[in-house]
Amino acid sequence: MKKFFATIIILNTLLFVSLSSVAKADDKTSAIIGHVITQAIQGNEMDHAEVMSNELAALMHKYSIEMTTVLLQYMPSILDSISAQLRQELDKKYKCSLQGDYKNKDCS
């Protein structure tokens, strides 16, 4: 029965490889799933935690690059809002320093 499933998986893999001539985004995932299934059928021990941690590291890398791209895209507006906040705080400190004995509620 195991040989039957192994033969079907091998045939499906060969069919998949022969029919797909263009690399797709999920090829890595398919390869990993195929490898895990093959190792399970063969009865070989596998460290599933290591496979999962490697996949999570790859996802973190992908999303960190994407986040960097988005951050660089919105950097001018982020810097504008930060400079506006700094100007408001400095203006408040300056106005409070000009007040003598009387302090309004913003300066107390």
C-alpha cells in the first residue's frame, strides 16, 4: 500500500514538473510539502520544528522587506508629522518660558 501511494506521489510530482514550465510563487511550498510527505512515507525521522522555524524565518524576511518598502514610500509624510509635533512642543516650551509668575493651564 505504501508503494502504491509513493508511486502515485512520484507520478503526480513528475506530471506537475513536466507540465509547469514557469516558476510559480508556491513552488517552494510545494517542494517542502512533497519532501515532508516523502519522508513520512519512507519512515524517516524529520525535525518538523526546524522546518517550521525556517519557513517562519523566510516569511519574516519577506514581510520585513515589504515593510521597509512601505516605510520608505511614506517617509516624507512621517517626517512631516514628526517635525510638526516637534515644532508644537518647542513653541509650547517657548511660550511657557515667556510667562512670568502667571502660568496658564498648558504650562503648569
